[in-house]
Amino acid sequence: MWRSQAGAPEGKTRKQDRRGSTDWVRLTAAVLFFGLGISLLVLAIPRGVAAITFLRQSASDDVIKGKALPAADLADSARIIASALRWASPPRYLFSLGLVEYKLALTFPPGSTDRATWIGQAEQHTISALKASPADGYMWVWLAVMRQARGAPLREVVDPLITSLDVAPNRRELWTSRMNLLMYNWSALKPNELPIVRHQIRTMWSVPQFQFFLYDTALKYGGKLNLLETLRGDPEALQEIATFDRNMAYP
């Protein structure tokens, strides 16, 4: 089939234009993906450095497990976590620093400047962690513990306990610490908070392993009448309390 001499170059030019356009799109996409990869890498580097730095300490885990640590170990862990926080500040790191600082504070005598300074820092780091993770009931309880140790007004102690009840009422590992503080600070509870706390007591009482704890804690803080009032609609519970009374009177 005969084609004009002019037709071939024109078709070839169009193909070249299309190929050139496609190459340009691919190049642009490659540059964009490369830039995105570099950006993600840049963002990941601080997190990676922070994680590696944070792993060098183990005091916060030991604190959670209730282990007693020397002041030097606690101070070293506080320094390492603070170094990690220069690269990234996830709630876990902030809270871990707060825990270590709190335990470090307790190594100083009550009323000392060092004790007050470390507890203040522990509280502030825990508050910062809670701003990023407000639904963590565990951190709310620890905030109350720190405030109790600081000698804060009763309401400042009770507020985080009530928040913890709101966000994590059924976390059993929180029950004893939280109830200890609630019974100790019972007089600071508002009328609208009493039903919430009483409901928690009834829930705990339904688990036999917590019954004597509740009875003993109520006695310790002069709150036996509060316990009886909370459980007055449960004859079996009142009978169990009477049994505890007899056993305490005649061990």
C-alpha cells in the first residue's frame, strides 16, 4: 500500500511525543516516590534513635513490677529516658520517666527539696503522657499516687481516680491501688461520685478474692460504715462481714 513520504515522519513524531510524555510522567512519579521515601526515612530516624536509647534502661519496668532499685540506678534511667525524649516523645516514654522520677523522689527524706522536686517532675511528665493518651486508666491512678505522695489537696487526688474509674472500671490490676486511695480520701468524694465508687465496691465484692481486702481497707481508714452502707442490700455480703468481724475479734 502506498503512503506519502510525509506521512511516515508525522506518525513517528506523534509516537515520540507520546513516549516522551509517558517518560516524563514516570520520571515525575519516581521523583515524588523517592521524595516520599526520604521524608518517611527522615521521620523514622528520630523514632528509631529514641527507641534504641529507651531500651538501654529497664528501671521503669522494674518499678511497675514493684522492685526496689538503688537511687543511682533510678537516676541513670531517668537520664537515659530524658535523652530518648529529645528524639521522640510518645506517651510511654513520658510515663516511664514519670514513674522513675517518682521512685527516685521516694529515696529522699520526706520534706526535703530533692523529694519535692522529683515528685513535681514525675507529676508533670505523667500529665504530659495523659494529654496524649487520656484513656489510659493506669496512668490516671499513678497520677493520683504521685499527688498523694506530694501531699496535694484531697480533690486533686480524687479527680484522677474518678477519671480512672470512668475509662477503666474493669481493669482488675487497678482495683486495689485505686480503692485504697478512694477509701483514704472518701470525705472528698462529691455526691454524684458516690454511686460510681459504690458500684465499683459491689463489683469488687462479687469477686471473692477482693472481699477481705475491701473489709481490711475499710477498717484501716475508718470506713467500715461506708462499706456496710454500700453493701446493705446484699444479705450474704453483710453476713460475710460479720464473719470477718468474729474472726478479727477471735483469731
